[in-house]
Amino acid sequence: MNLALRHPFRLRQTLSGEGSALSQILRHNRLIGEPALARALALPPSPYALSETLAAENPAHAAAVSKALGRQRGLGFVDLDARPPDPALLSLDDVPRYLSHGLLPWRRTGAVVTYAVVDPTRAPQGLSCLGARPALCCAVLVTRAALERAIVRRFGTALAERAAHRTPAPESVRSLGHLRRVAILS
């Protein structure tokens, strides 16, 4: 199964027209019920794409919407729970960029790195922030929740450790006894 196009980031597609094409795909493949689709299409215009609106309205729709968006854009869909990213491609220092741009490196084949992306229209900016060369990148779609779970599986312990020691101990509530914390917070 071909999971990615050779150079999807060269397309630089815009969101204009996404709603009608995506809604047709969702209707035709019966991926989302007509009532949910009708509610999303009836909302006033917003800066959010139809795909984001549907996924936010009902998280259960997220995978169906991502698959439909993949059909629309010619990209494959990957379940990061079943097929996690290659740990060698991930960097703890890049976690903030992975989260803010909704992408992370998933697989490498020769010189080409395939990125798991939440929104292909935002991927070029994210790749630029990571220092990736778009000509050597491919994409597969994922849900935001799956991307976040993959990051937690790989870096959860390290992120918790960093958070626990972000503030010097004398200034942190972690150095206070339980009763003092309760008294301060009350």
C-alpha cells in the first residue's frame, strides 16, 4: 500500500474548497453521519477547516475525517498506535515544534523521511521549523490525539522529569510539605 506521495509538500494546497470536497468524500463513504456533517457545514464561517471542526465536535470522528482528508489530498493514513514512529528519528528538544505544528518524523527510507502530519496545509511551515528539506519528505496523515499519544509514549518520562525540575527547588511548591501546600492553596 502506498502510504505517501513523493512530494506532497510541493503542492501547497489551500483550504479553499476543502469543505465541499471533504463533505462529499465523507458522505460517499459514509464515514460520518449526515446529522453531524450537516451541523458542521451549517456553522458560521471560521478560520478552522471542516476537518478540524468535525474532529473537535466529536473525537470519535477524528480518524474518519483524517482518512477522508487523506483521500482528498492523495495521502495515506497511519495509526501511530499500531505503527509507532521510529524512535531514532525523534528528538526530545523538538517536542514543542512537533506539537505546535502537528507533525513528527515517522519513517526513513534512504534519504527520504516520511512525516506523520495532522494538517497537510500546515506541514511546510513545520518542516521549515525542523530544518527539513521538503524535497526529501513524504507525508501520511494522523489524528492529533494519536500524535500526542506517540509523543507521550516516547518522551513522557523525560517530559515529566523536565517539568518537575523546571523551577529551582527553593522557589517551587514541590519543596513544601503537604500541609504548607494545602495552607497556601486555601
